[in-house]
Amino acid sequence: AIAQAVLNITKMGFTTGESLKAISPIVDLATASITDLDTASSVAIQTLKSFELPVSEIGRVANVMHGAISLTAIGFEDFAEAMKYVAPVAKTMNIGLEETAAMIGILGNIGIKGSLGGTSLKNMFLNIMKPSEKVRNVLEGLNEEGLTFTKILQAMHEQKVPINEFLDTFDKRAVTGSLALS
């Protein structure tokens, strides 16, 4: 099983040496999440590559994955499905692995799991690029240094942005998730 996982990692573009270094955290992830090694290696490496992280960060990726899975209501497959949809957009918008994983977990806790959770997050991230006037005013009042998507949603909640403004900013597929995260 370990040899197959190393081969799978190598097939994803890493050298044999990099694959051998990556295998230990992946074995730990598979064991802790009660997932087969082949699946754990595929999802961990896909997540690593989606966020364009170096292979030296595989331990971090495995820890974040394990945390999201063990501390929320999502399972391994839910995480994998959600990340498949949201990771490329999150990376493009400079939303980090940890914040993305936390939001996947929060959505999972209210039943928005797997591909539905990933699609909802992806849509939220894309929709915030074309905010309504009220939301635009909230965004303009925020200090951009250290600004995260979560802080944007919290500011919208604190300034009591009305539901119709959420609907003007977030499409119907993303509004439930954005309200849950705010």
C-alpha cells in the first residue's frame, strides 16, 4: 500500500525523493482519518497542488485536513469533494488553505457538505467580486491589511446588511452558506 501511494504521488509530478518525504504525513492522515492510503495520498496531494504549495508543506496540508475532518461534521469524502470545487478559486483569491478548510467545516456542521459545500464556497468567493452597493460600502470601510473572507462576512453581519443585499451580492446557491458563515 505504501509503495502504491509513493507511486501515486510520483505520478502527480513529484520526484521519488519528494514522494518518499511526503509519505509519512500522508500515512498519519490515512490512519487518523480511517481512510485508505491511496485516497489519502490523492486528496492530500491534490489539495497541496491546488494551493500551489511545495511538497515540504504536505505535513501542514495533512494536519489541516485532519483538523477539518476530526473537529467538524464532515468526513474525508466531504472534504475532498468540497476542496475539488473551491480550492482553485480560493487560491486565485489569496484565501488560504486553513481558512478554506475551516469554512468547509463550518458549512458541514450545518449540513452543507461535499460538492454542495464546495460549490457554495466557490460561488461566494466569485460573487464577492461583484458586490451590491451596500456590500461595496462595507468593503470600502474595511482595512485591507489582514483582510480575510471571513472578516468580510463578519463585517457584513455586524453592519446588519439586509438579506436583499446578500441576495444582490450572492447568488441563490451561495446565499445560505454566506449567511451561515457571517
